[in-house]
Amino acid sequence: MKDNRFRSAMKYSGIAIQMALTIILFNFFGEKLDLHFGKEWIGQLATMFGVFIAMASIIVQVIKEK
């Protein structure tokens, strides 16, 4: 039982790291596009898109698990 809880905790901490990295990556590229095009809203839009992609990925992973 203890091993099963540890395995679950590791899996979900991995999902949190994946979510954070996805958002950071989209933010980074959005800021680069901001500097290139001179439009402030591109970085914000890219970050929000990263949040959407990260949440969708988590939902798909949880649904697959069930």
C-alpha cells in the first residue's frame, strides 16, 4: 500500500513539473515574439495558450489513467 501511494505521488509531481515547463516554454517564446514584432499582447496570448495546453494535457493523462 505504501509503495502504491509513493508511485502515485511521483506520477502527479511529474505532471506538475510538466505543466510548469510547458507554461514557461510558451511564455519564453511569446516574449521573444513580443520583442520581434513589438506587440505586447503576443506574449500574454502565448502564455495563456501554454496554460490551456498544459491543462488539456493533464486532463487527457488523468482520463487515460481511469
